[in-house]
Amino acid sequence: MEISYELLTLLFAVALVAGFIDSIAGGGGLLTVPALLAVGIPPANALATNKLQSCGGSFSASLYFVRRRMVDLHDIKLSIALAFIGSLFGSFLILNINAEYLRILLPVLTISVGLYFLFCPKIGEQDRKRRLSESQFAILAAMVIGFYDGFFGPGAGSFYALAYVTLAGFNLTKATAHTKVLNFTSNLAGLVFFIFSGKVFWIIGLIMLVGQFIGARLGAKMVISKGKKLIRPMLIIVSSVMSIKLIWENFF
């Protein structure tokens, strides 16, 4: 597909902003998928190319958090493995099952995430007692959300963060750091599937990946410096915007 330098520059800028938002609260796909569709990329190729560019942002944020010792990869190796497997299975299943019912259900889920953080202001301020062990969390949260990310995708970052806060007892900053690692894992699994299906537009995806990488690095620094003062309102805003967008698409 031929595309002008002006549109490539615009897509780079969109990816940069999306990477910044995504590294803090998730929901970057709200910007990048519509942008890819708007320049004339077919839906299946847009979703595949979006997986490529989103890997740049989630990898950048993950690398930053790991280097700052906010995430110990050894401690969450089972969650990483099961998120990858879940996403692979979800990506395979999306070709064989109609996902429209998820599109209808998703606004309810994203509204619930936003309301939870809005009306529970003390949640995520500090670490709390774990409700699930790491192995239980890997099976019941990481694999399930990984499957959802491969199967459908929107809001996966918010769901990972909510799971870490409520089930693993993490504070919001720590939850966000771990979220990006699992988000990268499930993005990578989905990308592997899309590569074999031949749907990725590589030039566009790689240019946007660079934008995502830069934006996510800036966002990750903000997570550490601003913490819950930034993450909580961003989660509420992103969940609300995502819900409104999905309700509009479904019913209007």
C-alpha cells in the first residue's frame, strides 16, 4: 500500500501520543486503530499493523520498568508464559468466532473499571495483602486477560492493572509497571499470529513503532515521578472515553 510522507508523519505523531497514554493507563488503541483505518488500511490489516506498533510502546515501557527494578521478571515468569499462551489462543479463535457479543459487553466492563477507581480512591495507594498466589494469578488473571487481548484487545491494559490492584494487592504504580510487561507479552503473541497470517503492513507499522517507543518511554517516566496522582485520573478518563466510543459504535 502506498502512503504519503505527510500521512506517515501523522501516524508517527499519533503513535507517539498513544504510546504515552498507553504506558500510563492503557487505551492507546483508541487513537491508533481509527488512525490506521482513516488512511485507508483495511480492518484486518489495521488490527495486525496495530499489534506491531503497539509492541514498540509496551516493550519500551516494560524495559524501563525492569531496568528501574520495579518488576522482577523471574517472579512473574508463569504469568508471562500464560499471558502469551492465552493471547495466542485468542488470536487463533478470533478467526473462527464472531466477536460482536464482546463489543456489546465491553462498555459495561470498561465503565466498571472507571467507576471502581473513581469511587474507591484509597485503592492502590499502597500495597495490600495478596488475594491470589502468583500461580493462581497467572491462571485466573494473566491467561484470561491475555486470551482477551489476543481475541479482542481494547481495554486489556486497564484490566491487567485492575487485576494487579485487586487480586495481587499491588499499589497503582507497581501494578502499572507489571501491567506493561504482560501487555507486551500478549501483544507479542498476537503479533506472531498476525505475521503468519500475512496481514501486517511493515513500513507503516515500524514507523509507528518508533513513535510508540518514544511516547511510552516518556509515559513510563511520568508513572514513576507522578505515581497514583497521574495514573488514577488517567485510568478513569481512558475507561470513560473507551466506553463512550464503544457505545456510540454499537448503538448509533
